Amino acid sequence: RFKVLKAARKSQLRQLEDQVQTLQSKNDSLQAENNSLQEEIMTLTEFEEKAQSNNELWAVVQKECWEAQKKVIQQDEEIVGLKNEVKQLKRENKSTTYSTKYFETKYYHAMSVIHKYGIIVIDDNMPKFPSFVPSSSSSSFSSSSYDQIFVANGPDYINDNNDNNNDDNNVDNNINNEQ
């Protein structure tokens, strides 16, 4: 009986040793799996930190992009405004050029009539003929030309407010009335 008990105990001991070995093996396997999971956790934590950092960088870049888009929109609006101003300036320049040519022509017409009838003495420095100015350049006619006109025998009035066909008649009438 003692031998049977001893054998049973040995058998139990072997079973326990086998169980310990199995548990030890499982423990080693679980420990390895735990280490692997810990490494994955570390890797995921690093990825999370990088992702968080990337998200923060993305937010900064996105904000900069929005600011740049705002500036582009503002610059586009400024460009449209400047283009409109350029168009207006071109219209005004064209109008001024036409006005200058018109008044210059009227001036030289009046000067030729005045010179023809000897009403006013013209300074030698004053231009004798109208300058034909292309629309892109400025006129040689200026208000300072008026300073170069001197009256010979007191002020003579010429009514040049009528149409061009009556200009010579008005001058003739004024001259005849004075003589």
C-alpha cells in the first residue's frame, strides 16, 4: 500500500510538474504576448503623438491657407477696383484729350481771326499753328499761352459764341462798328 501511495504521489507529482511546466510554458507565451502588446502600445502611442502633432500642424497650415485665401480674395477685389479706376482714367484721359484738341483748335482759330484783322499783337514765342496731338500724348497747348496775348489798342470784344460759320461775320461786324 505504501508503494501504491508512493506511486500515486509520484504520479500526482509528475502531473503537477507537467501542469507547472504547461503553466510555465503558457506563462512564457503570455509574457511574450504581453511584451509584444506593450511594444504595440508604445508604437501606437508614438503614432498617436505623431498624429496629434500632425493634426496640430495641419490646423496651423489650414489656418495659414485660409489667411492666404482671404488675401487672394482681397487682392482680387483690389485688382478689380484698380482696373475700374484705370478704365475711368482712360475715359477721363480720352475726354481731356478731345477737350484739349477742341479748345486748342478753337484757340488757334480765334488767334488766326485776331491776327487776320490785326486786333491783337501776338508774341513771337507763341506757336502759330495747332499741334496735332495723338490721343496718347499730352498737348502742347496750355493756359500759359493766354499770357502771351496783348491787346494793341485797348480791349476789343469778339463774340465767338456763335457757330463757326458766323465767326468771320461777327469779327467783320465788330471791326466795322469800331471804324
